[in-house]
Amino acid sequence: MSSIRIKELIEKVSKGSSKLSKTWIEFTKDLKNYLETGDLEMYRANNISPVVFNWPEESKQNMVQLDYLGKDKESIFYKTVLSNNYGPRGIKLYQNIQLDRVQHVWTIYNLVQFLKLNLSDNEILFEFGGGTGQMADVLAELKFQGTHVVYDLPLLTVLQKYFVSKRWIENQHLLDEEDTPLKKGTNYLPNNQPKREEYVMGLPNINFVATYSLSETDAETHAKFAKYMKLFSRIFIVYWPGKHDICDGVDNTEYIEQIKKDIKDTHNFKQYDNFGNGKAFLAVKNEILSEIVPS
């Protein structure tokens, strides 16, 4: 993407108000200027905020996940983590692997292994918070035949699109003013596009995933997505338990417990410790699977 096209896209996605926590307001205050004037290939090397490429580099939980996936080196999941050239220059590798990629693969592994997602079916993967954008590349390598939706802050979708486009992956933005329909590949849904959000939420076969992102958002967004949960075929949420400043003081433990109450008649669900101080919550509609048995 040229600098001109980036500026045009920023103008388009910036129409409408965007909800985010006070912490994320601080994280993203200089992002627009860097997207318009900086070298995106140096985003990691320059430690630009939000540091989406930095934080996974030394993640202990992703190291444990890698060890687990490495028990079967012939599996499609382990083979998919081996690609290590996504994103800007300067990303630190662990055992020659990008740990950010491990987290994305781990998410899909959970959907397939425990919630019986078939990568060949016409399903929608709704990713709440795209981070580096690398999920699109993981899905392409796994030959996912469904549709990928990334729901994120407007400017972050611009950053993600830049690096995903370099991988020659089909992608587009879903914008209210263009009445854009969903298509195969990756679809960026900025969180300030209410008409397109309503359209997507009315579609069948949505599988919801969020790795810490939901637990870091503002109270209003927490509440909105709690109401959506009954709609989803499958749910995989990794979250920080308890209250945290980054999410405007929302108690994520109480939040997940309320979701359990709300979906108890429609879904089966399980929870496990996510290799440290995080938790993982898995749910699936009753008609898809009668019991979840994580190993």
C-alpha cells in the first residue's frame, strides 16, 4: 500500500466514533501520525505504540504452547507455526519462530481439536482484536475455506491490512458508507461501523475468538459483546481474570461468569488455565457438540 492509499483508507475508517478504554486511547494517540508519515517496515524496530509486535516475543505462555504443538511435528498446526517472516523488520524470534504466530495457531487448534470446527466448511471466524494481523496468514496456510472477520480499532485495521496485503491475501474493509458485503478472505470491520457490524452479526455460523483483547476493552464494548454471545456457534476467549486498569476496571471474572449464565441453555462450555495467570473459556452450541473435553 502506498502512503497515498494509506491516508485515503485512514480517512475512510475514521468516519464515526470509536469506543476504546482510557489505556488504549493512550496507546494509540500517535498511531495516525506514524501510519501517515512513518516507515511501517520499521514499526517494530522503532517500538511504535501500540507495541503489538513486541509483546509476544518473550511470552512464556506461547513458549509452552509451542512445546505442546511440537509433540506432533507432522501436524498441520506445528508446520504452520514454522513460517517466521510475517510483519515488519526487527521481530525477535524464539527457536527461529515468531511466538505471535504460535498464539494464532493455538487459537485455531482449540477450535478444531475441542470445538470441532472443520476448516473446510463455510464458517465465519470473527476475530475480536487482530493484533499484528497474523491470523489472516495463519488461516491462509491452514487452507481455511471460510471467511475471516477482524473487529478492531479503525487505525489498527489499517496497520494490519498493510502487512496482510504483502502476503497477497485477499482482504477488504467493511464500511457503512460503502455497504460492503462479506467476501472470502479477510474482512476488516472497524469498531465504528455500526451498520456493517449489525449485518455481520446477522449472519450464520459465526465463530468468535478473542485473545486478551476482549478483556482489555472498555465497559460498553464488554456489555455489547456479552449480548452477542448466544449468536456464536463457537467461542474461544483468553482473558485476564479480575479487574484491570486497561479495561476501565471491568471485572473479567464476573464478566465470564455472566456469559456462562446467559448461554447455559444454548451452549456447552469449559474453562482452563492458560499457562500462567490467564484463563481460557471455550463454548460451543449444543447442536454441534454435547460435551467439550480439553486434554
